Amino acid sequence: CGFTPAYAPQGGADTLSRAVQVRAPVTRNDYMLTRQLETRLGRAVAADYLLDYTLTVQDERIAITANNITRRFNLVGRASYTLTTMDGTTVTRGTVDSFTGYSATGSTVATRAARADAEERLTTILADQIVTRLIAAASAT
Amino acid sequence: QQTAFGSGQVDPDQPVEVESDELKVSETDGTAEFLGNVVIVQGEMRLAAPRVLVVYDEEGERIKRLEATGGVTLVSGEDAAEAQRADYDIDGGQVVMTGDVLLVQGKSTLESQRMVVDLNGGTAQMEGRVRTILNQKKD
Amino acid sequence: DTTDDGPAMLVADRVWLEGRSRVTAEGSVEVLQGDARLRAARVSYDRDTDRLTVTGPIVLTRGDNELVLADAAALDADLRNGMIRGARMVLNQQLQLAAARLDRVDARYSQLTRATVSSCQVCGTRPPLWQIKARRVIHDQEEKQLYFDDARMEVMGVPIFWLPRMRLPDPDQTRVTGFLIPSIKRNSQLATGLKVPYFITLGDHRDVLLTPYVSAKTRTLEWRYRQAFAKGRIEFAGAVSRDDLKPSLTRAYIEGKGHFQLPRDFRLDFTLQAVNDPAYLTDYDYSEADRLESEITVSRIRRDEYISAGLAHYRTLRLNEDTDTIPSIIADASYERRFFPKWGGEVRLSAENHSHLRYSDTLVDGTDDDTLSDGLDLSRLTVGAHWMNAWTLPAGIRAEGRIGVDIDSFRTVQDPGFPTSESGATPSAALTLRWPWVRHRNGVSEVVEPVAMLTWSGGSPLNVANDESTRVEFDEGNLLTLSRFPAPDRRERGGQLALGVNWTRIDPEGWDARLTFGSVLRRAPDTNFSASSGLGGDTSDLLIAAQLRNRAGLTLTARGLFDHKLTVNKAEARASWSSDKLDLSAGYVWLSADPAESRPVSVSEWSFESEFDITRTLRGQLAGRYDIAADEPISAGFGVIYSNECVDVALSASRRFTSSTIVTPATDFSFTIGLRGFSARTSGGTVARSCR
């Protein structure tokens, strides 16, 4: 059916392992996105590629009660990424987006914990989507 | 009305003195060719050029026309003009300078491709994308 | 004086020298001086007076922001001073000033006498949409201001108001003290009122915006203060009101935020929210917050090190909550450090201290939603050390292993149900296997990736209050993780196997898609999971998540939790569509009833927000929010924005149906007219109408 294992020797994806230097983080969301990308791709020792990204996260109120209490929030995330070789030629680029929700009907500390967890889940989803697209690009060449 | 070029005392009947290193006279067509540091003086006006062709009138006594070529400098009063070529029609009282004309009047200069000086009318007209710096009086 | 003082240069086809001092030029004459450039049919220059006499048609430009067309002019040689007749001046390619006479002084002031000012397209002899006629207009190019004397505003030729003196910013002006665009606001509770914002610059780094808002029912002053420092900035906003809704009370609110760069790459952030009457924010539509959060944090974020410490205070505006019995003072400090030893993999050390305090000291549970005593205060410290690594196994399997331990210690006071101190260790080990298969056919790439994560966590549950982990979510983001509880007061223990498969389609020319299935099998169910979280029982709900994106700008993302009988426990979806004509974002959520999450009945809502082009100059806005379960609208709104090259008209109406003892349903209506061409914010970049 035409599918081959991407990380098999002739699959091509293994060229990314321990070879991508991910952009340094600025915010907590960046930190989690970079951490997940480095965990999935393996920390670069002598990098052949640079992975740059810009990450935006906005929150939206949803499930408003009749007396105007916000029961839930959506965290809407978008990351656009660019993979370049060390001398700057672009290998591939793209954008990924998704959202995660968290409930705000618990106590204040439950809502804060739920929000922090939703941020971590969102950055994990975006990182996994970026890695999947990098695997597709690396195995296509 | 002040003349625009030179000091305005140029009178076409004034004698024209010509000096040069060398002189070739051609009896047949009534012309004389002065070569090498040619200087022509008429009253206040002084014209210098490496080569000047002088054309006399039919009787051969009065100069009718001068053709100066090879880089001409014309000075009259405080004004000075340079060009590649100058044609002075003495009877008409008109000097036509052509080719990289540069006219210097006091602090301001004018450049163009052609200039016609009317010695009688005291006017000078420049043509051909004239460029000049309008001198600024610094207050 | 920034203008260049160099001599002016004149270029022309023909130049006459008349007398000693007069030079006359004809034939596409140009005079160039600094950034000023004059083109005319004929210019004569008098050396003695250093004046130019210019006959038109004249085009005088200065830089690319000022253009003057005129019939005749008498200017000095450097084009800085002089008088121009029959002038039409265009500022910033937008604002046109026509005048019988224009006097220029020092290349800074232009005085226009009997002037008409407008930025509207003038078609034939029809009067423009609006114009200002004035006896005199002075344009100060340095201060970027326009001063009008005896000014009369005309709309479509009809005079509508007259002002002895008026000042407006020129199109280049970005920041100057003065009135901004007023707006009419009608609110069913506060009747029709007028908001007139006045902006005051206090030097280059500070400014204040004062907006009086007066109506039949309220006298309000809204304010905003901003200040930029070398290493940070602050912004505060607020309002003070006396109104007929609560006549006996002066109501006020304040909101603030700011950040500062601290030494050694640390950064300080703060937010502040306070109000002296719970209904004030919704009555005036100042904020939708139902809990006021004030927080100050110091943090430093680097690639291998995360440090953050913060203190937060909450005040609730929710009717079913009382600030005394909710955790209102919260302190958090967390540290994470990542090492990469030579022998491979990553060592991740982390430490997190959290404490929260409730004002109340009662030792029993009152009427609030939780079952904990109203006075419960808690402090916890968690220290963790984990080693992890990733390998590529033969046949292309990508393996991630991790092993580590987390030590939690809790201190609980004012709740006899829990021991004062409790601590325990949680060793854990996990192996994740991913086997991505790829296929590429004529430009379309597909990735199918089965995943499996075998996890074991030891230790026994601690006898501590569940104050923070009462709302657990399950989605693709925590399918593969050690513990899905958001806080350490609950941890998943024992063995579990998470299984999933992702299918991704990538087509640079066509549509992208993503489909994920996932489920968690565990040896023993965890009773801390609520029913609707989908993680109860020994087999979790089936997580299905999908996404579709096309080149036209549509993105559809959805996910759901389906239990064994394939009935839905939770479903959420979001659509966004952005094209040059339409911006739409819509959301849907369905949550099954779950008393443990204080949700006696199922909750379901759809909402959307959109902005779209109706015509080239007309743009519409529509928004709505509908509570499907309760079968009643929550809010609805529409708006129309008309903007052409010289005017912005914005009309919007919104209705909020929600009501409670402090919240009353209200319809808001607002209307603003802004003249374009004055101040950089409104000038430039719009659709110029064409004459028909």
C-alpha cells in the first residue's frame, strides 16, 4: 500500500534525530514547546538543522451560564515553524494549530491548575504535529 | 538697462587685435587662420582659443566673422564664459558659444549646451537643459 | 533645523540673462533645494532680492508627505518663504487643503487664507462628503498640527457646526494631546450617553486618556494611564461612576498590568483587578471577568532552566462563591533544570512549592460547592528527578524511555478531615513506542503512527484534600503522560497502557487532515476521575480527535470522548475561517451532566464571531452565543463599519441575555463617526471611492 517506516534506515526521518537545534524559549509556553520538540527529536549535540517557530496562544470564553459565569475556556494555539540547514537554506516550513479546553467551574486553584495543564497539553499537541510534519518532509526527500 | 554680459562698452567698430604663435593666410577665400595661444581683444572683451579662423569682408580690410574652436574662453568685464567653440559675428554684434558652455557671473555659474550673447542688446540666452546654482545670500 | 541649507539648483530648457541680476528660465523648469522640489512652466530669479517669481502650473513637493499645486508664486530661492496663489496642498497623499493664497514661512508654517480642507474624493462639482471651510488655516509642519480660525464644518455642502478656533493633528501625527473620536453609546440600563475621549501626552514616555461618559443615568470618568520605562512598561485603566442604578454609591474599578526586565535575565510581571461593586463591570461592560485576579510573578526562562515565583490574590464575583471560602491567596514557586550527561539522555530535576489560603477559619464545610472545610489552607512541596532518553530501534520504531521519582509533602491546616502533614514518594517508569509509517504520492504525504505507552507508578495515594485536581481533561495532549491530574494532590498510580494511532495527511496544494484515536487501559480504576472526564474505569473513554484545513483558510478542529456504548461524554469543536473577505471563528462544546464537576445538567453551547466584507467600503460584524442545553440565547451582536478614504462610521449593537441578582440583561448600542486624514491612526490604507 506504499507505506514504509519513516525511521527505518532508508526511511529518511532518522536524519533528524539529535540533529535539530530548536529555538531558545522566551515564554513558559515556548519552554514547554521546545522541551517537547527536544524530547521527541533528541537533543542536538552537533546540529545540522535549526528549527525556528513563532507560537501564539489566545483564550476564548465558552459555555457561559445564564448568570454570566464563564464555565470553560478554550486555549487556541498556532505555531508556524521553519526548518533550515545551518547555512540558512530552508528545508521545510509550515503552520500547525489546535486548541485545548479547561473547565473554570472548580475552585480558583483548580482553575489555575487546569489552565496550566491545558497550556502544557496544547504545546504537546503542537509539538507532536510539528514533529509529524518534519518526519513527512524528511522522508519525502 | 545693464547689459547681461560683459561691461557693455563693446562697440563693434572698435579695432580687433589678434595675437598668436602662428598665422596662415589664404588669399583665395579671404580668410586667415591663427594657431597656438590665439588671443583676440576688442575693447573690454578678450577671447582666447588654440585656433581661430578669421573671415574678412570682400574688400579684405575689416574682419567680418571669427570662428574660435578647440576650447574657447571669453572674458568681458567681470563675466567669463567657456565653451568648446565660439562664433563671433562682429557686424551682427552676436557671439554664439556651443558645447559644454559654462558662464560665470559673480558668484553664480550657469551651464548649458548653447549660449547666444547679443552684445548690442546686452542679453545672453542659454539653451539645452541649462543648470545653474542660485547663490544664497547667507543672512 | 533639519531642512538642508545648501544652495538651490535651477534646471530648465532655456535661460535668459536680463541685466545684471535677473535670470529667467522656461521649459520644464525645476528648482531643487534640500527635500523641496518645485516644478513650474516659468521661473524668474532676481539675484539682488534672492526671490523667485513663478508662473504655473506649479508643483511644489517637500519630502513625500507634502504636495502643493498652484497657479503662481513668489518664493525666496530656498523655497522656504513666500506666497503662493491658488494653492492646493495635499498632506500625506490624503488631506487636501485648497486656498486662495498660501504663505510659507521658514519651511515650517504654511498659512492658507480662505481655505477648504477635506480628505474626501471630489467628484465634478458635487460638494465632498465633508469639508471644513476656514478663514485661515495654519499648518505647523514641525509640530504636525493644523490650526483653524473661523472654521465651518460642512457635510455634503450643508454647514453643520461652526467653531471660532479649532486644532486638528496633521496626517503624519501619531502622538499628540487632543480629543479623539467621540462615540454615542446607548445602553438599556444607562440610556443614551456620549463618550468624548481626551488624550494627554506627558512627555515621550507617559500618557493619560480621560474619557468622560455622560448620559441621563450616569456621570462616569473612564481613565487609562500608560508609562514606558527603559526596562519595562506599566498600564492602568479604570473608571469612576455616580449613576442612578446605585445612587448611594460611587462605583469604581481599576485594572493594571506591567512588566519589568530585572537583572540577570529575570523578568517581573504583574496584573491587578479590583472593583468596589460586583455588578459594576457588567453594567458598564468594562470586563467579563467573574473572578478578579491580581498576581505578581518573577520568572526567568532559558532553554534548560525554568524559574518562576508568584503571589496571586482572587476575589470572586460569582454568586455561588464567597471570597472567604475560596482559596484567595495563592503562592507558587517552581524550578526545573535539564541536564544532558555524556552517557546519554536527559536528567530532569524539578521542584514545585504551592500554597493557598482561605480567609475563613471555620473547620467545617459550609454551603460552597466543595466538600472541604471552609477554612482549609494547604501548602505542598514536590521534588522530582527523572532520566529519559530516545532511541531509534530497528524496523523504524522510535522508543522513549523514562524513569524517575517524585516526592510530595503536604501540610493541611484547618480541616480536621486531613492529617496536618502527609508525604510520600512516587517512583515511576515508562516506555513509549511510536512506529511512524509514511507514504508520498504526487505531492501528498501521509503519516500513520501507531503509539503505545506502558507506564508504572508506585507509591500509595496520600490522604490529602483534592483542591486542585477536580477538573481533569483527556485529549491528544495527555494521552501519553505519567499522570493526567493537573496537580500533584492526585497522581495516577499502578500500571497502565495507553494506546493510540495518528493519521496525518499533508498536501501543500490541497487540504491537510489529521485523525487521532486513543484510549488508556489501567490495571485498577482510579476513583479520583470524575465520570465526565472519560478516564474512569479500567478502560478509558475512546478519544477521537480530527482536524481539517483547506487552502481557502478554513480550519476545523474537533474532539470527543465516547464511552463503551459509544455515547458522547464530551465533545468540543472549533472552526476558524480567514480569507480576505471573511474572518469567522466558531466554537461548540457539549459536556455531559456530572455532579462531581458541579454540573447537574449537561452543558452545551455554540458561539461564533465573524467579520466580513459586504461591499468594498462596507464591512459587517456578526456574533452570537446560544446555550443549547438551556435552549436560550446568551448574547448576540451585529455591527456595520463603513469606511472610505475620508470617513469611518461604526455602528454596533449587542444584547446580553444573561441575568442574575447582580447581572441584568442589557442591550448596548454604539455609534462613532471618525474623520480620516487627521492623525496617522486614521489616515492611509483605505478604499478610495471612484467618481461615478
